[in-house]
Amino acid sequence: GENVEQHPSTLSVQEGDSAVIKCTYSDSASNYFPWYKQELGKGPQLIIDIRSNVGEKKDQRIAVTLNKTAKHFSLHITETQPEDSAVYFCAASRNTGGFKTIFGAGTRLFVKA
Amino acid sequence: NAGVTQTPKFRILKIGQSMTLQCTQDMNHNYMYWYRQDPGMGLKLIYYSVGAGITDKGEVPNGYNVSRSTTEDFPLRLELAAPSQTSVYFCASSPVLSGNTIYFGEGSWLTVV
């Protein structure tokens, strides 16, 4: 069946460095790719998303890139801060053929002060 | 500005007991979901609903039941709890079925002993 692979599972960076998390999806009909941040003891919250007609989207220190041909997309966080420490989930979704949103397994990001 | 509200936040169950996790949303979303998140793992869809009176199975429905009598409420019932159901449960909702943001509750931590 369809799946979303997410790497790495754990990422540790120094404060101020950049962090990159990568996801690969298998369902070629996917056309919406959100990223969620889950802080300790909380539910996931959307931080940025991208649709299939766009190659890149940026919102302050975070950006997402999408390569539909290769079926992969990435989250980039620049100038990381300790409050960026959390678990990040990617997902791939399509709006045809019923409900289909598949989540990656998550990346635990540690930002060291 | 409540969003998606889940209760209880924590619960310990004995094997064979039953319980209901409550979920309510005030965003007038037609679509609601229940996910489970095992330690260090991603989100697995248990059940979802596209509107009052309509529910459907997700990836891991065994051992669970749901109902959707109103737009706002989507309770999850665990019958004959088993240790394998020890997990964090997230209720969520969205304005459309796919291809858009999913809004999550804060989670319910369930331990079956």
C-alpha cells in the first residue's frame, strides 16, 4: 500500500544551525503535503504546507520544497532555536478517491543551546 | 477558541475493561478522525467520519467502535481493553476530507494493565 518514509528519525543540531527533514511518498496522486509539529504532551499542529502546483514555500525561518517527479519533499528550518525542539511529522494527502492522508513516522529534533 | 477537545487526558484501564474517549469540536467541521500514536511511532488512523451518522474504518480499527450522532461529537469506544491498546489517542477534525489541514486535540494517554 501507499506509504510515506521520513528521515532522519532523530536529528540533533546546535542552536543557530539549519535542520533538514526529508520525506518520500509513494502515491503519485498525492497533491497536498503538510508538516506538523508536535510539542511534548500536545497534539500535532500544522506549521507549513505545500500543494503540488508549487515547488517551494517559505514562512519566516521554515521552508518546504517539493519534487513531484522524484516524489519527495523536505522541511528546512534555518537559524534553529531551542523552542524548535519537537517531533515533526510530514504527510501526503490526496483529495480524490476518498480519504487518504498518510503520515510519516516522525523526526525528533533536538536543538542544543 | 476551543478547537478539538478530548477527555480524559489520562486513563489506566485493566485488561478486559471498556471505556469511551470523548471528543468534541466547535469548528463545525464535517470530517472527524481518531488516530493512535504508539511510542516513537507515527499516527495510525483508527476510524473516521464524513458527517453525522456516517463512519468508516481506517488502518487499525480492530478493538474499537465509533459513533457520530452529531456534527460536534465523535466518541471512541474501547471494548475489552488489551495491553496492545496502550497508546496515545488523538481526535482530529478537518473542513474537507483530504487535501487540507487536520486539527488535532491534545491527546488522551491510555494505559492498559
